[in-house]
Amino acid sequence: MSLDDDERAVLAAVVDRMVPPAEFPQVSQADVAARLEERLADDGLGRWLRGLVGESSTVYSTGFLELHPGTRDEVLDRIEAENIRTDWGMDPTVFFGRMIDVVAEVIGA
């Protein structure tokens, strides 16, 4: 299952926080996002991205894309710490761990 344009925009913003260009200038964020979509789209990536937007709206009263980069980090940190307030219809922390694994493979960490 392929992502729509809105989901791809959120995914790009997540990748930007996971692989900051200043810290990983040799890594293409577009390649990382494409690999995540390729590997995880059929496993719930779109649902996770929609959950992320919902969580951002609940906690910060705005969507993930509208948040300051530091606040985006806070949202991702909350997910990693299993500190969520909304029902995602899935375990967002476990799925985020899978995303981190894919990113690590791509960047060679």
C-alpha cells in the first residue's frame, strides 16, 4: 500500500528529525523515506503517520508538520517512551522501533 502526499510529507518531517541533515550530510533523507515506505507501508506506516498527526494535535493542538522542530522531537521522544495520549489502533512505540531499525540499516549505523 502506497502513502498519499500528506503522509509522505509527514514521513519526510519524521526522517528529518531521525536523520538530521547537519549530522548526516552524506545521507539522503529522500532515500531514507523511500526505504521506510518500501519496507513498512504494508505493515501500517500510513496508520502510524496518521496516529502521529493525531497525537500531535491532541498534545500540542496542531498537526506534526506545523510544530517547531524541537517540539517534533518531543513528540517522537514521547512515542519512544510509550507516553502517548491517543488510541493509534496499533502499538506506536513498537512500530517506531521498527522504523529506527530500518533507518539504521540505511545509514549504516
